[in-house]
Amino acid sequence: MSKLDDIVSLCKRRGFVFQGSDIYGGMAGTWDFGPLGVILKKNITDAWWKYFVEDRNDIYGVDAAIIMNPRTWIASGHTATFADPLVECKECKSRFRADKIAEGINESVTTEEFLATHTKCPVCGKENWGPIRKFNMMFETHVGAVLPDDDESEKGKNVAYLRPETAQGIFTNYKNVVDTFYPNLPFGIAQQGKAFRNEISPRDFILRDRECSQMEIEYFVKPDTWEENFENMRSLNHDFLENVMHLPKDKIKEYEVPAEDRAHYSKRTIDFMFDYPNGEEELMGLAYRTDFDLANIAKESGKSMEYRDKITKEAFVPHVIEPSIGVERLFLAVISSAYTEDEVNGEKRIVLKLPENLAPYKFCVSPLLKNKPELVEKAHDVYQKLKTKYGYVTWDDSGNIGKRYRKQDEIGTPKCVVIDFETLEDDTVTVRDRDTTEQVRINISEL
């Protein structure tokens, strides 16, 4: 089992993920994706979009604004309920999310319940805690012309929030999609995009951060069909995780969330848990949101959210099934599952056994010797042909061929193509497989 420190080290060393604002000492809970991380992340999001949107006829895509009318968050319940239990150490003044540093408690923990766990401060080791306080995690901002000397009442008129989820951008566009496309039920609306949560104590690399990307679908159904649609979406997400993302089946577990731990909008939730290097954590959620969101939007906006059946003419507010997955969490699941250490010729080798559909580069092309112009010219010709056909292909002529192989193993490149003197004679090249290290000789036209 790989350690999280090994994953973090590889991600920085090979250009997958860097600490946000690293040049200035970093900023907690923020991460920058490097050249290889950007490609891997895009491959993941493109695969999700193809599976759930492009290959279906009943899912529509939107890309909603990040800053929304503040009434959105009143209707959704976030203004009143989107809060975590914050506790402060009286000794060193460090602040933590209480349910993440104590065992056997949940988000609704009281001060008495927390103190009864006799948890020591992770920073100073003392046990001297203040009361549990609810901390709203939405990032507040001001929209429009707000001056430093404006009074609070004036500033309050301009208060808005960075969205804490992408779901509400879907719900606020439900009526727009129905009015312009009038789809048959059931149908879904999908969105990929940024979400922002002011986590009290971001941790575990990209697993719990303050700025993340989400992929969500709100699937609108007739109220009496929610169970069959829930089970169908449950099966589809297992198929996507196991057969498109190629995550190990035995590392994915389902957790039926009890009523007291479910989000305020949910009547049933299943969390898909994943066995990460640092332990089992939530990878994605599947929730039955009933008509909570649409009914609240209707109440707050004064506009009808009813759908009129094309055949029966019956009018009703649809219920919603929501699969929601964090891109960074899926990224970490993919890369930690691919991380492998083995031996080749008695030497330790680190290799990312990424699925070929996700690997940043499909091929690495190298001339056997970079000081032989005829080899370099031929290698460039092969490189251009492969790049035209496959897109992301890399070039490497640094160091000896063994070092090139090790580098490509670490970044997950499935195949290395080497052009040598024999290539100049018969147009064949050596193709080396990342996982087996086996080498075969094939014609360039077969690549």
C-alpha cells in the first residue's frame, strides 16, 4: 500500500500537483495542478462527461456562474445550516473541526460530547478546549462598489458568496432547460466546475481543500419512481468507477448514511468510500434530494417549478437523484491506485500504472542517441505522426535510455518508442511496455 507522503512527493517531483502559492510560502487548502496534473485531471473529467452526458440522450450540460444571487443560498439552506463544529484550544489558540480530531463523534457533536472524548490538542498536546461553535463554511465576498469607510449596513447590501457546491447552479437553471428543451422525464442536468468551502482545517493533500472541482448531476424523476432511478444511478456510478476509472473494486465500499448524519436536503444518501493511502474516506455521494430544492426555489422566487407531463398533462414538482463526485478526490484515488513500487534488474522502480485512457502521455518517443542527426530526424518524424494521431505524446532525449524509461514509468507513460539504427534500414522501432518492461520490434505503420 502506498503512503500518502510518497504520492505527494511524486506529484511534486514529476509536475502533477504543487502547493498553491508555493513561491510565497504556500496557502493552506489550495493546490496548483502542474503540466501533467492538468492533463490527467482533464482526462478524468472528459471521461466522466462522455460517460454521463455525451453517450446519453437524457442528460443536458450547463456551466453556471460561480457567484450567484445570495437568495440562492437562503433557499438551499446553506445560509442557515452549512456549518461545521469548530473548537479552539485555549492554550495555543489553534482551531480545529471537532469531529475530525476526536473519535466516535459526528458533525452534530455538542461541547459536552466532545469534552467527554478527552481529545488532546494536535498542536500543543494539552486538553483545554473552548465550547463548540458552528462555523459557516461559505466564502463571503462583496459585489459592486463597496468602500472601506462604508458602514456595515451599506456593505451588507452587497454581500455574496462563492458557491459551496455546483448543484444550485443546476437547480436554478432547471426551469430554463425545461422551457427551452422540454425534455421527457426522467432527465438530468450535469455540471462540472469549481466550488469553495472555507474548511476549518484542510488536510490530507488534495483530499480536503478549500477550492475544489465537482462533477454533479441532478436527475429529475417522477416522485413514485425515485427508488428505481436511485438504484440505476448507483449501478452506473459503480460501473464508471470500476470500468472507466479502473479503480480496484475491493477498495470501493458503500456506506448507508444514517438519518442523523445526512445533509438537510436528503432523504437517503449512500457514500461511496475509497481506501486511500491515509485510510478510508468519502470518494463520492449519491443522494435522494426529494423535491427539497425545487420546492424551496419556488417558495423563494415565487415562480412555479412544476413539470407538466406531455401525455397525462399532470403537473407536479419532480424529485431528484444526485450523484456528486469531487474531481480532486477522484484524481487522488486514480493516482494512488496506480502508484506501484517493484524491482527491475535488482533496482527499485516507481511506476504509475495509470489506465491508458487516463495517462497524460500515450507515448514517449526517443532517439537512441541524441548526437546522431539521422536518428534525431527520424525520431522527430515518428513523434509528429504519433502526436497527430494520439494528441499527448512526449519527447525525451536526455540521459541514457534506462533513465528515460524510469522517468516515463514514474509519470505513467504506457509505451516508450525508441528509434535506432535498425529503424533507418527497415522502418521498425523498439516499443517498451511500462508495466511489464517487455520490448517488441514493430513497424512504424503499426503504432
